[in-house]
Amino acid sequence: MQHIRNFCIIAHIDHGKSTLADRLLEYTGTISKRDMQDQVLDDMDLEKERGITIKSHAIQMEYTYKGNKYVLNLIDTPGHVDFSYEVSRSIAACEGALLIVDAAQGIQAQTISNLYLALENNLTIIPILNKMDLPSAEPEVVKDQIVDLIMCERDEIIPASGKTGMGVNDILAAIIERVKPPVGEPEAPLQALIFDSVFNSFRGIIAYYKIINGSIAKGDKVKFVNTGASYQADEVGVLKLKQEPRDSVHTGDVGYIISGIKDAREVKVGDTITHVARPCEKGIEGFEDVKPMVFAGIYPVDTEDFEELRYSMEKLQLNDASLTWEPESSAALGFGFRCGFLGMLHMEIVQERLEREFGMTVITTVPNVSYMAYLTRGEQVVINNPTDLPDPGRIDYIEEPYIKANIITKSEYIGPIMTLCIEKRGIIVNQNYLTTDRVELIFEMPLAEIVFDFYDRLKSISKGYASFDYSPLEMRRSDLVKMDILLNAEQVDALSALVHRSNAYDLGKKMCEKLKELIPRQQFEIPIQAAIGAKIIARETIRALRKDVTAKCYGGDISRKRKLLEKQKEGKKRMKQVGSVEIPQSAFMAVLKLNS
């Protein structure tokens, strides 16, 4: 145990976590030159395409230092705010963290939030100044920022470059010297914390865990504390680049277990594994529950695929514990699921993974956040879906969730960023100059306002220099109204939205204009209306496609043409009564990007 070190890599997006992880694997000889590729731990196609880490990746390395052989368990973590839950899970399984800061960009918002997360869990922080090979690197300036942030000595900061391999040996030495070995009782009853799980179509569900106390061997009877279910450990082992089976896994190790579990609901991230014969007294605590930020409906395009979609969602939830869902139905779209996501990028990734990994074509409704309605009788109702909103006459008031937004930017962009935040109903709380050129802005804002396009607009007005992070605050009273979209006088519940009264008219007008562009023309006229209750606040009309019925008439009496036109008019009227309008998926997605 004295020769085990568990650590994770935390940083802002694009500060070089995965590239540095590649160099660590290369220098410790974990991966041969032949298997080496860029961002080798990012094994999902999506990760490679977008160049971002979505999943945490655990891998074991072996390294000889001063004649002793050490086992290093590395967990590479995502940098994007939408995957912060992945980071919190990884931190729970570690004793130390490499805090990576880009020598050219300096400290960003996510750097700070992940650092606080690591400090809460009492992790040893090793600060690393990455990308030293860049011509624009400012090592002295950024070192000052790091010293101010974590109160360390200047010589504790390791200069490095994930690209050239500079400073990698110093990092490995620092991990061994500074990070504490795991603490635990090898002889005590087994306690292992599950921090991730994946589905294998041949072997069933594979759970990843860190052993806190005791040990686990092949063939042991084990049980999961929270679910109470017991299984046989068919295979146990450690995580190299591929899974490596072992006869037993001991205290302090990070490993995997295969026990032929088929049902996805039986494995919960944060659960504790123990022996059936000699169970531990209680499960491991301190694992936070996920708090979804954004809610949206996911429906199969073909209603017959509902059960298949349920099966796919269960498998996906195994691998992505931050996804929450429950069944719901819609008049327009049939049966589907109400899903909770951590942000818009997370929602996009889930939708894409459903299509790629499980071959499911789905329709996603307009995302919204969770509100709390207080009724006149004193009841409280949670509203995840605008269609759940009670009758306005029964509502006393509605509360919406607020967040604390942390924005770090160059001082020249303060004006446009403040304008954007105030437009989004934000209240400035604090303004703090980190250096003469960099400023930290703290706002309190409604979560609903940042869900759609806030991040994109922030990046564009700051030319990509602003970094953004948020954390939930509390529910606050607000003047919200339900806005419905009517197509051909029929309500489309998938496009209903709860909006602030001051934004309702603008949004209604934009939605109608957008839908007019995107819905194909029919043989009959289609009115598109936005309404609050019975009051219509905006209207657009899609004109009918007209066939020239008088083309075959050459000259002759006008009454003949008139008769044909009257007949067409009657037909159009009948069509309008019985005709139904299908909304293409592109229209649903475009409605989200309205404010951009």
C-alpha cells in the first residue's frame, strides 16, 4: 500500500490534460510506441471528433523511482462545466490531483471550481504549468496567479509541456513524494466505492471501484450495500489500457469486477461493494447526488421503438451517471422520457450517443429548467415540463432556480459581458481584478437564461477569452408565464415554454418567424400563433401552395374559370379543417438557438 498512488488530472477545457496523460503513459512504459496515439485515453468516437474529454478514464501505471517500484492509478477528467459530475466522482477515488494551468492562458473559471472541489475532498494539489513550449507562454505572470490562488511556494510549481515531454519525470517524482498513499485496513471487511460502470454486450455490466478497506478475490460472493443484491465475482482485475485480470485486488487499488449483472438498474454509482460472508457495517458516505440543471423530453421518432429506447437509456445511464430520466407522454409525440441533463452540451452528447451507439433516432423537445409553483391552497408543485403547470387561477406565485455565475475575462470585454448578463436578468455581485488585465465577474442569474445560448454568445463577444463556470444557488420568486405555440389552431405541447413575462412577446414573435421559415408549405394556409392563456401575442401565416387550376382554360367565358376557382377554394377550406401539420426535427432544434 505504501507503493500505491491514486491521483487525477484537473484543469479548464483545452489546458492539455489528455495530452499530458499521454506523456505520463509513454514515460512509464504503460503503452508501447505502436499503440501510442494522441489522446489515447479518449476512446469514444465523439471524444476524438470534438477533441474533448466526456468520460473520466482510469488507468494503472507502474514506475520505478529510487529503486522502488510504485503503482500509479491515474484518472483523466473532463474540463467542461457540463461534465463536472464526472470530475467529482473521480476526485472521490483519489488522494492527489495534478492542477494543470495553461502557461499562455493562465487561470480560468473551471480551474478554480475544480480546485475547490479537490480541496473539499482534502486532496494534495500539485500545480503544473503546462504548454511551456508555446511562444505566447508567460510563465512568471501565470506562476504569480497560481501562488495567489493556492498559496503554494513558487518552486513547487512544475514547468511542463505535454507536447515535448518537458518536466514529465519531475511530475512523476512529485506524485510519489507529495501524494499520500491510500489509507485503509487490509484486514478489515471489504469496502469498495463504485465510481463508474460500463456495459459490455458479452460480459454484462462491468463496475469500476476503488478499494477503501479489505480485498476482493476471484470467485468471492459479494453484495452491493445500497441495492442489497449479491453476486459472484467471476473476474476481478486492474485497469491498464485494457482490463487486466488478477486473482485478487487489494486495499488502495483501483480495479474492476465482472459478475454477470444484466440489469442496468442494479448498479449505482456511489454504491459500496462488500463480502456476503463478512459484510462491512455501513456503506461509504460522502458521494454527492447529481442535480440536473436542464430538462428536455426525448421521444422515439417511431412510437413502436419506445421499449427499445428505454433499454438504450438504461445502458447509457450506466456509463453516464449524471443522466436522470422518467417516462412521460405527449399528445403530439406519443410515449417518451423526461430527461435531466447537466447542461446543453451534455444533452447534445446524450442525443448523439443514443444515435451512434444504440442506433436510436430521437426527437428532443425544447429544454427547460425545473420550477416550483406555490398554489393558493398552500400546496407546492415541482414543474419539469410546461404542460404540468396548473391553471393560472390556482397559482399564488412561481419560483425559479438561480445560479452563481463565475466569469473570468480580459478587462477590455467587461462592458459587452455586463450588457449580456443584464440582458439575461443577471445581477452583478462582485468584480475582482486578478491581474491588471484579467478580471473575475460574479453574477447571480436565473438558470433558465443561460441554458440555451449564453455560453456561445459569451465566447463570441469576448473573442473566446472569457471562461465561464456556475454553481446552483436557490429558488427565487419570479413573474413567469406559460407561452403556447398554436399551429393551425392546435396547441403543440412540445414547443410550450415557461418564460419571464418581459421576454414573452419578443420570444413569441421570434418563434413564429422561425417556424414560418422551417415548416414546409402545405396545400392549405397555416396560421402560426404564440399565446399566453387565451391572448394571442404574435402571429405569422404560411401561405398555401396553389395549383393553377385555370391553366387548361384558353379564353372562353370567365364564369368557367370562376367555377374552377370556387371549387378549389372549397377544397382548401376542407383541407384546412382536416389537415395536420408535421413539424420537422430541425424546427425543434432551431427554436433553441433563437436568441443567438
